Amino acid sequence: MTENATPARREKDRPWVMRTYAGHSTATASNELYRTNLAKGQTGLSVAFDLPTQTGYDPDSAMARGEVGKVGVPVMHLGEMRKLFDGIPLTEMNTSMTINAVAMWMLAMYQVTAEEQNPDLSPEEVAAQLAGTTQNDIIKEYLSRGTYAFPPEASMRLIADMIAYTVHHIPKWNPINICSYHLQEAGATAVLVEYDGAVIGAVAVRDDLRAEAAEVVARLRDGGYEVAMLTGDNDRTAAALAAQAGIADVHAELRPEDKSTIIARLRESRPTAMVGDGVNDAPALATADVGIAMGAMGSDVAIETADVALMGEDLRHLPHNLTHARRARSIMLQNVGLSLGLIAILIPLAALGVLGLAAVVLVHEIAEILVIGNGVRAGRARPLPPAPAGTQPTPAHMPAEAAFSMGDKLPAGVIVAITAAISILFAVYAWHRAPQAGWVERIAGGAVIGGAVANVVDRARDGVVTDYLHTGWWPTFNLADTFIVTGCIAIALLYARPERASSTPASVKDDSGAPSISEP
């Protein structure tokens, strides 16, 4: 019988370093706090720096006003570093410094302070005993906290140089601490890269809001619209992006069919528009009362599914166009109301003989000019101010009024004025050239000739006024046609009156057979 072999005793893990994240008001006050905590059993230090120190500002800088010593300790030079660690042997300590943009300066001052505490040792011997961590995760500052001091390329160089320095000169020092928590809170999906059980890097992927997104959401809300975010991103990402955009109603981790279901539910209580640009947005775009695709950034599926495609990159055109549509609808209703009101008034007055045909035609033509002039206002919109940095609107996003003034073509309002002016001029001409005609015949004749001329001008500029007055049964009916048709009808009716025919001089023959004119 053999004895069982005694298993090898597993080496005990080293006890964890116990430390509190601390630092406040001044270096002297923070030093007192550190020594008190160490005396009560704390085995390491974790230094919290104030915001001016984190971003490289001196306490007397105007940019630091109101922030000195608020969320940590101010350490702007070597003298403050000496005060911070006075009486604390740094070669025996494990110190974590939560610092990023200026991490290399903090480590350099920490190392010099340790060398001054140990004059009997060489700088190399002191560096070999130093242990601790600098966060040194500058990249996450651009995505989350914003406490960066240098451009990304320079920051990457500083990170790499600091890692290389500590590996060769301070071997017990951890030169970087990837803080994925901040990245995820800022809406990024963080992926840690490991090799042989050790983390060697991190990758963060995050959707970035466009520069004008918050402005667009605010303008929509001011216009009376309720804004909700529907996204397939995770909850943290959606919450972070929604907070930046100013959106309170957030629906995250949605599949395409989930978005469609939410849109259908929203439609039960109010008209709903869906704005999207991706393949996953297509079902929701089709479900909404109005589907709006951001065409320049969107997929073909989204553009084909949507009712409207904004072919550009400036999101501000969304509230701009909605406001313009509301205004155009209001003007259209004004015109419809005015037209129906005139019909309701003129027809009974004409039927009862209160107004003659000439008066009715005159009122009708004046009202029509007013209606069309009012309608021209619907095509005018204020141009957007210059786009924020980073957005370049495409030529497709021309101001709305440009549709009425392309190149050397005349604005629609000018066409209306030309039509009215030509009609008046020809009416005056007819008045002097045909004194035997009545004033109604002169105005009607001027309307016919003026309408014909205006028609030619209107057709030459692609019929902008015509487009405003299209109808299903007469697709080319416009203002100029109105003058021609009403003028012809007025002349025909006037010359068909019996009293007009009886007032015409009669031609008779005398006894000699020669024709002569006799008065009736």
C-alpha cells in the first residue's frame, strides 16, 4: 500500500491594496487626510485631482475660476507635490493617480518627489521601487468626460511614450488603466482585447451625434412636436446620446419590428412622423403617417420606403421644412376660405340683380389676384443660417424661395404684377381707340390681350404660376388663362344682350337705291 502524494501547497494571493479615492481643497489638507487614513489601516493611496489640474490649468487662470479644489486636490507644480506626500514614504507606497491629459507630468513630479525623499539612493534605485498606477487613458476623454488638453494624435504619442518609459525605468508601475466604465456611460460599446490572459488594449465604438442635433430637437419641441428616440443601441448608449440631444423619451435595444410596433402605438393617439436612414428603419418609415428619410446619409431601402427624402446632411432642414409646410397649409386654407366666401356672396347678389355682371367679373378678378398673390407667399421661406462646423449642406437643400427664382427667371409675384399691368394698359388703350365701346368691353378686351401676353411669359419660365393653379381636369389652367377666359365670356355675354343689339345703327336704302344711315 502506498501513501498518497501530498499535493503542493498553493501560494497565497497577495492581499489587495486598500485605498480610498481622495483629495480636496489644498495639498496640505489632502496630505493630512492621507496620513490619517494610512494610520487607520489603509495600505495605499488613490489621488483625486481637481478639474483645473486634470486639464493643465493653474489655479489663478481665469479658466479655473470656481473649480479649484472642488472635486480633488490642486497640484500645479513640484512644490505642491512635495506638500501632498510630505511624511509619506513613496518607495513603500502603492499610489494610484486618476489623471489622464497631464499624467506624464504628474508621474514625473511624483518620481522627483520620491528621489528627494531618498537622497542616499540613485534615481534608478528609487524608480525601481516605485509602485502604482496612472490612468493615462486620454482617448476616453474625447468620448466621455471632455478633460483633454491636447489633440488626439499628440495624446496618443504621450500615452505610448509613457508606457515605454515605465516599462524600461519604473517596472512596478502600471502606466495605463483603461476605464471602460466611462466609455459605456458615454454611449460607447467597449471591447477589451486580451492576450494570454492579460488585457493589452481596448476598442470603443460609438455613434456620434451631428453638431446640429440638439438644436434640431429643441426647434421641433418649440414647434409643438413630441420627440422620441427609437434605436437598436443598448440602453447606456441610447441614454447617453439622448441626453446629448435633449430627448427624454428613449426606446433602446429595438429590432426593426419593435420600432414599427411603437410607431403604430403612437399613431393611435396622434399623427406620427418617423425619421430614419437605415435598413432597420424601413418598417417604421412605412408604418408612420409620414416617413422621412435622410437621403444623403440613408440606405436605398429607407429612401424607397419613406414618403419624403431630404437629400442632404443638414438636419436643420427637418424643422425648417415642417414649419414651412405648416405656413403653406395655413395660406392654402386662407385662400380656400376667401374663394368660397366670395362665391357664396357674389352668386346670390348676381342672381338677385343687386350686382351686374361687370361688377361681379371685376370683383372676381381682383379677388383672384389677391388669392394668387397670397399663394405666392407660401413658396417663400427664410434661408437657413450657415451650417455648424462639420456639416456641409448639399445643393439639393436650396432655400424654398429659390424654386421661385431660378437663374434669370422671374419670380411668380412679378408675373402676377405683369399680368395685371398689361391688362390695365390694354384696357386704357381700348378705351381711347374704341370710344363707342362700353367700359366693361374695354376692360374685358384688355384682360384677353393681357392674359395672352402673360401666358407667353409664364410658359417661358416653365409655368411657375401654372403649377400653383393645376387642376385635375384642366392641368394647364393659370392666372393668364383666367384673364382670357373671363374676358371672352364677359364680351360674349355683353354683345349677346338684346339691348346691345337694338342699339346698333340700322342700314337702309332710299328711293334711289343708295344706302343711307338713319337714326333709330
